[in-house]
Amino acid sequence: MSDTETTMHESAPKNTIGTNYSILGVLLLLVGGGLFAATGMGAGMENMLRSYLYGYMFWSGMTIGCFGLMLLHHTIRARWSRPVLRIWESACSPLMLVIQAVAFLPIAMNLKLIYKWMKPEVVAVDKILQNKAFYLNPTVFYITTFGFFAFMIFWSYQLQALQRKEDATGDKSYADKRAVWAPPGLLFFVLLLNFFYTSVLMSLDAHWFSTIYGVWLMVGFALAGLAFTGMTVGTQHKRAPFVGIINEKFTYDIGVLTLAFTLLWAYFTFSQFLITWSGNLPEFTVWFVDRSVQPYSTLAGMGMFAQFLIPFIVLLQPASRRNPAVFAALGGWVFSVRMFDFYYVVVPSLHLTSPNALTLIGGLFAMGGLWLLVFALQYKSRPELVNGSDYQLAANHG
Amino acid sequence: MAYEPSIDKSLLEGEHTEASIDAAIADIVLDPKTHTQPAINHLKLGKLNVKIPAPEGYNSPWFLFMGIGFLFVNILLVSIAVLVFTGIGIWGNNQPVGWGFDIINFVWWIGIGHAGTLISAILLLLRQKWRNSINRFAEAMTIFAVMCAGIYPLLHTGRPWVAYWLFPYPNVLGMWPNFRSPLVWDVFAVSTYMTVSILFWFVGLIPDFATLRDRAKGKIARVAFGVASMGWKGSAKDWVRYEHASLILAGISTPLVLSVHTIVSFDFAMGIVPGWNVTIFPPYFVAGAVFAGFAMVITLMIPIRKWYKLEAFVTMKHFDWMAKVMLATGLIVVYGYAMEIFYAIYSGVPWELSLFHNRWEILQAPYSWAFWLLILFNGIIPQILWIPKMRQNLTVLMLVSASVSVGMWFERYVIIPISLTRDYLPSSYGYYTPTGWDFAMFFGTMGLFVFLLLLFIRFLPMINIFEIKELKHQLDHEAHAEHGHGHGADPEAAPAH
């Protein structure tokens, strides 16, 4: 880094992440909440709750994705991702997780209005549901969902507390302690996440099952987390404290990881489809049959084009990976497309009796507003960079 | 701002010059004496101390294992000859198990062949410097393992002399492959993988061939390495072209690493046999392949490193990283087992539940012994690698790696015969018993693998000479930067950690 760049680093204007997301959060909360209430009231409690589930699960997925990225960062003691660790920490802070657990209560308290397996008259005539009753019952549902939140709150608190101690003292031995906590955390996370998604989303189609479902959603949300990160810091790379740190080297690294997750997502999606299509067994094909009608079949095609092909072509170019502005645009694109893809994954399974896209969008926006508001507050409440984020400046100074 | 070096110093131990690196690696090829060191001349069995009655030089590990390998190559040749003249009825395959040892061993060998390309291509793209000391060896292992794997489906066609019918070519017979069959996909995937792996291996060898050409004293060696080095002069132009070729081949190889074992998993997942039509198979097979591949690299690298005194180049840091990769991929594999079992129970479908009972119930289910051995070898024993000290203990590493190799074989055994002998109709239930010929061919391919690997060690540099020199250069450069005398480390050299 030249002296001119160093001066730029010191005199750059302050970033606007906290302010931008606070304003956007309030706006989305008001607009989304209004839309959800106005269009959902007449459709009945059942439809409202199911529409809420879509919005809720997308934004809880963002937290889950960022939590996974934070665990991965500490497990492999990554260095390149230090400049954005605070973003991931804010997205999965203990407060954010507690709020998400509270926001889950409307779903947890109204299982009968959402899930077929909660209706005794349906289970009484369905042999498969009787066989599945050991898992598809309220007790297991509460254990696998609130247990997952409890695990994430505890682990998030531990790792973030250790990181804060290092930031305050500069003592690098805290990194060793985090590296002890993170690998088993990652192990439990992948396992518990699977049960969480099985209980909340897979069981919406009570007969259907797919062994790849949990990790498929996890990869999708890690991708969304990376896209959100790229979008956030890519637009702020000329502002303090990111100037000189969010540089082409950083975007190259995060670009490679985004490319890897894009490929992984496409790989999982295609594998699941091909195996189901080839097997052609009714217990598996039912999921795709539900999605073979409009608008879902169009969304499926768009998903492969918009979420795989476009990011793949852009990220394959080294020049794109080295450009923070391109990366910010691509992050925004992938993040938006993830919402459509999640619509394709979840909405057909909701079996809405009077589907209304505006209620679904209203729920998505309202939950997004809440999420962004909490994120902004968490981000503002802590130092913007963790210890050692400026390692590239140190290396360049020699 | 504290300076943080981007390359781990422990990847290269001791003081080296470029000449000493050349000598340490190239002389293994150029000096036949390195292969005739009498490393094994006594066999200790309790109080007994038996002297091996071999002539001087022939009691070396190289000659000893070459002899064993050659013996098993002959067993393989006899097995193939008998099979070609008699038919595949000499194997234990019979209704309902149409696929037995042949496909188990095919998948096992293909899996072992995965570490090479992963180390060479993916770790190259991720700028991981620890790959430098082990990539050449792992690439060779890949090629030989794929050769061993290829034998099985070729022979299983029953008429290997017309195996070319598997390729789509215009012919008067009106023959055309069934492109919906994953077995045809295998033909394309494995042959492409083999071709690209050989190309990648050869391109990587060119600069080292030139080093051997320049150091060789004998005329035959000079001419042979001279031809193989394709006129390499070490000019800037040569290096630019080499770097481009390497990156292109790494780019092509990376999807191949995933695609080959994904397609191997499709051999099963495309079917409707209970326990096969499983959506998590593709990633779990790929992770299993990497798991098995790294286990084999560790198993072979530990003794070879000792015999050829390569401790400075293959350090404990390399073993630590390899053990970590093995642990991580092993956990993915165990996650796959857990998901298979969980969803078999969760499904509520009778045939999926039955599959679970057939694997799980000790004493009652006919193959539960194989399932529990699999869990022991792949699921329980490798967990010892969580302890850092265990990753630094070569005896433990050797035992764990061997356990993984056995476990990965059992994994395929559990997937294939259990599902085939317990499908939807009780009338098609059966039990699979392999014959002596199955075992002869399996051990024969092991012999072929050892035989080829020892030929490789004898005639080609098993460690990438120029990449070790480059590593030394970068470490020197970083040491300079650390002391504040240089202009900083090359940011491109920073590993992704």
C-alpha cells in the first residue's frame, strides 16, 4: 500500500452500513407489515401463518447461513475473512437469535393450523403418518427447533465473547480457544440444522423425504450470507474502516468462496432432481410434481439460470472477482434471486387455500425489516473490525 | 500492525540449497544404490530374531515389496485368464446379487484415486503450499488406482474384447449405448478422468525431467529424460507456458474430481433398489473418495518417507494437514450414514424401514456384522484424530489410515450386497458369498498397484523438485520480509488457510 493509500485509509468517510440498514429495516417493517396485514386478514389465520412461515424461514436462514460461515471461519482459522467477521457476528448475534426464537412462537403455538400431521383425523387413515408419528409430534418439534436455537445462542455467545476478548486485549491465544469450540460446533450445527429443517419445512409435505434436504438448504443460505456480505462491503469499500482492506485481494477470495458455494448449490439441486426423476418413485416425485405447475416451473428454470449460470459466468472471470463494485452488484443479484428460489422451495409445500403473493411478499419484507434493524443495531454496537483485519496493510508495509 | 507470514515455515525442514534439493530427490531416481539399502534384514518375532537370507541389496524394502507386488500381479493375470476362458461365473455373483466384488472393488479403487487430483488441482487453485511435497506421489497413486479400478467393469462386461462397444461410434451392427444408463456415464467419466490425470501428471513432470536430464550421468538416462523433458530450457517463456498449462489442467480436473465419484454414486442412486435411490449419495460418495484417497496417501507415505529419508520435505505439518482433511471428510461420510439411517426411519415406508433393520440389528440381520465393522473403522476409530498429539504420531496415523481403507471397502460392501439381497420381494432374498477368484482378483489388483507404484519410485521423481525449490524461495523471501528488509510478501502467495 502506498503512502497515498494510507492517507486515504485514514481520511476516508465513515461507512454507512448501520444507518442504511436501519432506515431500510424500518421501511421494510412498515411496508411489509402493512402489506401482510392488509392482504392477509381476509385470507384467514391458516393462510396468514403459512405465509409468515415463508418470510420467517428465509430470514432465519440468513442467520443460520452467517452462523455457519462464522463457525467455518473459526474452524479453519481463516485470515482473509477477518474484515467481514463482524458482519457475520451481527447476523447471528445472541440477541438476533433470541429475537428469532421469539418470532418462531407464532409457528410453534399454531402447529395444527400449519401441519397435516397434527390432525388426528388425517393420521388415523394414513399408515405412513402413523409410522412417522414417533418424530412428527409436537414434543419432537419443540426439541428440534428450540433446541437448535439454544445450541446456536450458546455457541454464538462463546465464540463472540472470545473474539471480543481478543479484540480488547490483542491476546492471540483466544484464537486457539475459538478453534477448540468451533469444529465441534460445526459438527453439531450441521446435524441439528438437519432436524430443524426436517421438522419445520420437510414435514410440510408429510410423506416426502430427501436425505440431502438439510445440507442443500444450508448451502443455499451460506450462499445468501456471502452474497449479503459482498453486497454490504462491496458498496462501502471506499469508506472507513474498509478502504484498503476490502480490496481486490479480498474480493478475489470471497469471490472464490462464493463461486464454490454457487457450484455446490447447483450440484446439490441437480443431483436431487436427477436422482428423483430417475427413480420415479411416488414418495419422492410428489415434491417435484407440486412444482411442475406455474409459476413454480418457471421459477425452477429461472433458478438454474439466475442463481447458477449468471453468477458462474461472472465469478469465473478473475477480473470480476477482483472488482469490489462488480462483487457488490453480484451480491445484490444473488441475494435477491435466493428469495425467489426459496419461494420455489417453500411455497408449494404450504398448500395455501387462498394463495396471495402479496401476503407472502409482505411477510418476507416485514421479517426482513426486523432482521435488518436488529442487524444494524448489533453492527453499530461493536467495533467494526476484528483484531488482525488489517493484516494485508501490515504485509504491504513490510 | 503485526506482520503475519503467509506460508508455514514447517513445510520445509532443515537448511537447503537448490543443489541439495536436487540431490535429495533426483538421486533416488539416478542412483540405484538408494533402492538397495538393506533396511530389512532381520525379522523380530518376540524373542526370535530371524535373519532374512537374501543376497546383499535384495533385502531392501524396494526389492522385497516389488517381489510381493510381482507375485500378486501374476495371481491377477491367472485370475483374468481363467475368467476370460470360463466366464464371470467364477465370481460369486448370482441372483439376486448381479454386482458383487467387481463393483465394490471398482468403487474402492476409484475412491483411492481421488486424492491425487484433489491435491494437485483443487489445492493448487486454492494456493495451498502444503500440496507441493505430496502432489506428485498422490497423482501417480491416482493413475495406478484408476487402472486397477478399470479392470473390473471391463471384465464384468463378460466379453472384454468388445468393450469398445460402450463408446458411441457408427457401426453396421446398429449398436448404440444406452445414454440413460449411468454405467455408460461411467465410461466417459472414468476415461476422461484418466486422460486428464495422466496429462496433468506428465505436464508437472516436464521441469523435473529436465533436472534429471541435466544431472544424469548415463547416456540412456540422459536421452530418455531428454526426450521426456520435451526440450525444456527453463526460460521465462517455458515457465509462462507451463503455468498456463497447469492452471488450465487444474481447472479441468477440479470438476472431474467431483464428477467421477458423483457418477459412480449414480450407478446406485439412479436405481430404485432400497438404500440406493438416496439423494445425498453424490456428495457423500465424493467425500468418501477423498477420505479413502488421503488415507492411502498417508499409509504409503509414512514408510516411503522413512526409507528414502524424505523427512525434510514431507514434514509432520503435512501429516497434520492430511489427517485434518481425513477427519473432516470422514465426518461428512459419517453424516451421510446418519442421514441414511435417520431418513430410513423417518420415511415410514416399509422397505426403507426394513433396510434399516437389515443393517442395524446385530445377530438378527445377515449383514449387520459388515455394517458395524464399517461404523467402527470409518466412524469411531478416525475420531482419535481430533487429538492434535495423535495427528503427530505416525504409528497412530498409519493405523487410522489403514482402518479407513478397510472401512471404505466395507462401506461399498454394505451398500451393494445388503440392498441387492433385500429388495421389495421376499422371494428374491438371498445371501452373497464371494469365491476364491473374487479374492484372488482383489489381492491381484493390490499387487498391481504396489508393483506400479514401486516402478514409479524407481524411475521418476516422487516429489516435485521445482515446486520444493519454489517453496524454499518463497520461505526465504518471507523470512526477509519478516525482518523488515524486503518489500513485503507476495500477496498472491497467501494461502486461503
